[in-house]
Amino acid sequence: MKNDITQINGKIVDPLTGYVGKATIHISGGKIKKVDKRPKSISSGKKSLNLDDLLICPGFIDMHVHLREPGREDEETIMSGSEAAAAGGFTSIACMPNTEPPLDTVGSIEYVNDRSMVAPIKVYPVGSITVGQKGERLVEMQEMAACGAVAFSDDGYGVQNNDIMRRALEYAKSCDVPLISHCEYSDLAAEGVMNESFISSQLGMKGIPTVAEELMVAREIMLAEYTKGRVHIAHVSTAGAVELVRRAKRAKINVTAEATPHHFTLTDDEVKSFNTNLKINPPIRGKKDVEAVRKGLKDGTIDAIATDHAPHSVEEKEFEFDYAPFGAIGLETAVGLLVTELIENKILDWPTAVNRLSTAPAVILGIPGGSFEIGAPADFTIIDPYLEWEVNPDDFKSLSRNTPFAGRKLTGKTVMTIVDGNVVYSML
Amino acid sequence: MTKNTAEKIMDSKSIKLALNRICHEIVERNVGTSDLAIIGIRTGGAYLAERIAATLGKIGKTKIPMGIIDITLYRDDIQDKLDQPLVQETSIPFDIGNKIIVLVDDVLYTGRTVRAALDAIIDFGRPRSIQLAVLVDRGLRELPIKADFAGREVTTTQKERVEVHLKEMNGVDEVVIDRSGRGGV
Amino acid sequence: MSLKIRHLLGLEGVDADDISLILDTAISFKEVLSRSIPKVPTLRGVTIVNLFYEPSTRTRISFELAEKRLSADTVNFSASGSSASKGESLKDTVWNIEAMKIDMVVIRHSAPGSPHYLAETCESTIINAGDGAHEHPTQGLLDMFTMREKYGRLEGLKVVIVGDIKHSRVARSNIWGLLTMGAEVSVCGPPTLIPVEMEKFGVKVYDDLDEALMGADVVNILRIQKERQKSGLLPSMREYSRYYGITKDRLKNLNDNFTIMHPGPMNRGVEISSEVAEAPYSVILPQVTNGVAVRMALLYLLSARRGRVNEE
């Protein structure tokens, strides 16, 4: 659908200057040509959008998404995941390598690039750190980065061997891409299925202690310091982990971090319902941890919000809690949770929120976007911050339905998504 | 029930006379037998059974064995009722084999309670025979059951309630009929 | 009089009135069991499926006896040799059985939350016969019945549960039920076998057995499994036995008229000595007898709660 929008009039949220107010954005060739805060005239016509009081943000970037292609196309494909992202307001996503087979070769990176050419939004592949994600041998990082991998991660698993992680951090310096670490020591996490706390004791279920995550966060920070490498902590979930990152940043160590909407919203007492859509890794933690994540997002300790969108088929999740797979989808609820949980509670203001969802991910991954600068791609997320809606999984564009938020009333929704000057999703 | 709509059909004196007569009829019917035993159906029937056993004991100058059964577990309408009566203890402290059992209840109505009691008793053993003694027979039987000994027979309709009040339970001995149409016992 | 609960999924959240009703009703059923024909026709026409995914002899037999004594029709389903071993989901298994017109399901499963899952997806009345380490409510009820039978009350009773609390559904159900009924509960075991944040349950936590038993009325001894040593939670069974095994000399700190309980099966010589198990203060066998009576009371009360209309 080549609409080629040339002008958008509305209310912009500029993460760099903090400006929230009326402006006209002029677009040419899919890029921002000019941003006028005091436009002389507002034209109308097919190539102009007048959006009144809707918020126009630089396109949101979800740097942690699981597309199940290749391997589990029944759960999600690059196409369906991209459509879900567009509906959620994301103009770019980074997709994780734990597919079947994993993205551990140049060929697999090229496969993702190929398949995403027809996708409505931009898809950036993340390669795995080790071959087969087995944690034994490094992948050909330089070749894969040259081919388009924007980061490397063994996400789904933590790199158990300390020496392998050290070498990976060193080697990655040659490609200048971050390593994204899923922090989980499997011997401490053992067979846990939920956060280890009074709740897991009550339910008689095996718990994943916070130290299983924190111990590896500490390791990544110390290794990053030692190797002068660059590490990004995925899905931070515990108060201890947030504090470790805070101190590391104070010491100017090159570490960044992200947190998911479910980790700034849900607490582990919800698991008493045994709803398997609450079975997530890292698990939903306790009240103190949720408060720490929110504080971390506010003071910038946590740089980015990323959904860790993890689709699973209905059949797989329809099992006893112990046997169901970990994961929840999140692309289409992220904006609603952002507004309802963080904006309305005045934990984040709009410019900061946009920074967490757009600017920071762009900087961390080194991809274009995240601002209204001249020459930036004409990628925009347009939000109605007052729209009240109820989460109905049957309405999702994702092929999967495993959301912990079914039936939840939220405020704030993406009403239009624009990529390179083309409308790729619209409710208007 | 309100006092205006309740009609007392037996007072303390007439109850005493009726029970006395029933005891003599029991003796007459079962003359020469030493195998008599009384079983009362909870709750009203149990108190009446105690009185009858005591009186029979005085007449025959011998102690008559007495037991109490709770027929809740034998009712045929358990699955219908959301609100169940509390199951209370059944106590039959003698061997019912070969005994002549006089089953005692306060009111004989549809006959279903007595049917349940018969099932319960037979689960305990094989009596020689079972006879039925009731204080009030109000008719409207739904099963082929009849009282061998009855204190008073009254004609009633389904809408009316018959209540036996006993000193042990209610502080007074009387039988009242509520003809106001609220139905029930 | 009827129960508020529609299923028995656990004792957490079951109020004192419901627990009292079940225990009071069980007294009458215990009398039924003592008759020469220990059977009543009460649940005639009611079909109950015993769905046991975990092997269990005593609990299953106890339920089966309770069901048969109530004249219900019983069907047994054990996981091995069933569709479950062929990968059929729990939901499908119960839906298939339900299509054969049943009323109640008694389920034992290794995954916590399985009975809750069934209660949400199926029509039948669900009774939890043990879901992983989460709850074993009928055991909790029969333990409380046994204690109440001896002492005439549960309020103020000092109960100590000794052993592998972490993996014990019996401990959890006992704790919930006893606290609701006003008893004082403590737990004692090696620290690796005590769940995280245990005090939040409302119990005192001890790792010293003599200290724990000081002034207690009832000691409920849990079975210790050899796997705990293999999985690194215990150094050896020998040390466990020396420091946490209940032998006669350990009993000196208990109150007069104390009681020893054990849900079974026992590891004689490990967590409990034969001498203690067979002494008059041990109610281990009465527990088993009471188990049938309590389960009968529960089945009776829950069955009527269904409001099934009599076909007559």
C-alpha cells in the first residue's frame, strides 16, 4: 500500500527535547524532511494526515521478540509477528535466534532478511552467541553481523560457561554489536516454574530464586568491565538485578538493560490462579521487584522496554502449569500497559516513555530511528492515550493467544503505525 | 407459624392418654413375647420411643431395649435438596435379629420416612417383624404403609402443616395444625 | 446445612463452618462403618471416577471403599496403560470420561493446580486427592478428625509437623486446616527441606527437634524419601534419622496425653521407630479408619451440593 504520506499534522512527543505539542512533520522519500512547530499552513489531501490530539511518536522499536520462523510457523511467522507488531505500534523489531534451527549461521540470517522483505515493518535478526545455542562454541559473528545481525544472544538460555561468555564479549568487540544476555544460571533455576517466594511455597511448586538471575547479571557486568565489551541485560525482573545495573552504570561500565511490560505490571500472587499464561521466564516476581523495575525505568537504570513476545500454541499452553512451556505474547498489549501502568501513574512522562520504547533501543542496536531528526526514517507510532479498551485475544493479529492480560481493561492504544512514510496499520 | 392460624388438636393430657393407650395396645398385640424392642426415628420419634419404652417397662416390669435411628442417609430425596439436614448418630445398642421391633415416629404422612427407616433397620439385621406406632396419622400416603398403632387420626390437605411439640424439644407437649397454607410437615 | 464449597480443591480458604460440617458428618459415617452391613444407599446412582495419575494404594483404596459404602458406582483410571501415557491431555481425558455421564472426579496428579484446571474446564464435582506438593485436603481433614476425636477440640491444640515440609502436600493441607480451626502449628525439619518464607504461613519454624517438641500435644511425622539425599538436599539418611527421627526418648518434652500421627507409608527406623509407631499413643491405624469415614462424609456433602435431580 504505497500511500506516501508527505505531511502529518498533530501532537508530537520528541524524546530528545522533551517537547510535547503541535507540529507538522514533512516527509520525503520515506524520511523526515522537516519538523515545523509553527506551521504556516496545514494542507489537506490524500497525502496529508491530520491527527488532532493523537500523540505522534518516533516509531517504537521492540528489541526482544520471538518470531517462530523457521520451525514453529503454527505459533507465529515473520509475517504474522510483523502484523502483530504493526498493530501494537512497533515499526521495527529485533527477532531472537531460538528458532528451529536457531539463527546461528549466515544462511539463517539471510533467511530472516529475505522473509522480512515483504513484512509491513522492519525486522532485524539477532544471531545466537553459540552454535546451536549449546553454549560451547562461538558463531561466526563477524560474517553474521556483516549480513545484518544487529546483536547476538543465546536468549531462551543463559550462557552457563563463564569462559565462553568472556570470549564472546571480547570477540563481539570486532563487530561492534551488543551481546544480549538472558541471565539465568540453570543449576540454581533447576526445575523451577515460577518465582521462588512464599507464593511458590504455598502452591508447592518449584521456584526460580532471584539469585539465579542476579548471579549472572553480576557476572555479565564484571566480564563487561574486564573485557571492555558491551553487554545488554535482557528482561530484568528482580530488585537485586536493577540495583546491580544501577551501580554498574555509576561505575561507567558498558552495560544496558531492558524490562518487559509484564515485569512492570504483574506480581507472583497472580500465579495462584494456575493460569499458564502467567508461566514466563524470567518469572513474574514479587511486589518489591515490580516496584524496583518501575523505579529503574524511571531513573534510566533500565534503558528500554521490550516485550519478549513469546508465542505458544493454545494446545501447548493447555497443560498443567508444571508441563506448559514458558512465555507470553506482548506486542499488542505493550502500549496499553505503558499508558495504564506507567503514564497514568506518573512514573514516566511521555518523552521518557518514548525514549524507552524508541530512542534507547535504536541506540543500543545501532539501527535507524528513535527521533524526529532530519533524515531519520519516517517511522511513526500514533497513539490515542485516552482510548479505553478491553484486551480480547481473539482480536490479536498474532497467531498465538497466550497473553496474561485477557479481559483486562486498558487505557491507551496504537491507532496508526507508519513505516517509511506508509501507513501499515490503522484503526482510524 | 402464627398463633392465629394454629389449631391445637392435642394437648399435654391427650398426648399422655394416647401414648398410654398405644403402650397397652402394643402389649396386647404382642402378649407373651420377650423379644420386644423399640426404635425411634429422629428427632421427635426418638423422644416418643423413650417414653413408650419406659412405660412398657413399667407395665411388664422388665427393661425394653431401645434404639434411635437417623434416616437421613436413606432418604430418597437427598439428591434434590441443596440444603441438607445434619446427619446425626444412629444408635442401636442391641441385636435386632429375631426381635419384634416397634418403630416409633411422631407424624405419619407420605410414608417415605418410614420406608427409609425400614431400609435402615434391615441393614442392621433381620427382625422377626416390624410394627409401626405413630402419635399422629395425617393421611395422604404416597406409599403402601399403615400404622399399627396411632394416637390420633386427622384429615389434612397438603397445604397444611402438622407439628408435634414435645417437652424434651420445645418445652411443651402439644400437637398443632397450621391450616394457613404454608405447607410442609 | 450444606457446604459452601462446590469442589474440594484444597483446605486453603475453606472456612471453619465447612470444615466442622464435614468432621461432624464423618462421626455418623464412622458409626455406619461399624455395622455388620457397613453400607448405606445414599449415593445410589452416583458415578465417581478415581483418576489417579500418580501411583497410590492407600488413598485410592480409601476413596474406593468410601464410594462403595455409599452405594455409588466407582470407576478407576490409573495413568499407566491409559491414553495419558499416549499423550492425551488431562482435559481430553476428563471430557471423554464425562461423555459417559459421570458425577464426580477424584483426582491425584503430580502437577499442582491439576484439580483447579479440571474444576474450570469440566462439569463434574472435583475432589483433590493430592496435586504434587500443593495440597492433600482429605488427608488434612482426616488428620483433624483424628485429633478432634481424641481431644474433643482443635482450638488451642499444639501440633508439630516434622519432616520434609518442602515436598509435602500433607503438611500444607494440615497447616491450612488447623490454622483455620484455631490450632497452633509448628514445623520442624532440616533447613533445606523447609519452604522459603515458611513463617508467612503463620507457623513457627524449628530446625531443632527437641526444641520443636517442647510442650506439643500432637506430632505429625512425614515420610522422608530417599530421593532427597540424591538431589543434594540432605547429606545422608543416617544424619536425618539421628537428628529428626522420632524415637521413644525424643518424646520426653511433649505434653501429657500426647499423640503420634503419620500419614503413611512409614519408613520404620528412619523417621519413626517401630516402638513409637506401635505404641498406644500412636493413632496411625485409626487415621486410616477415619479416612474412609471422612471421605464418605465429604462425598455425601459434595454430592448433594451438585443438586442432581432424582430420576424418580
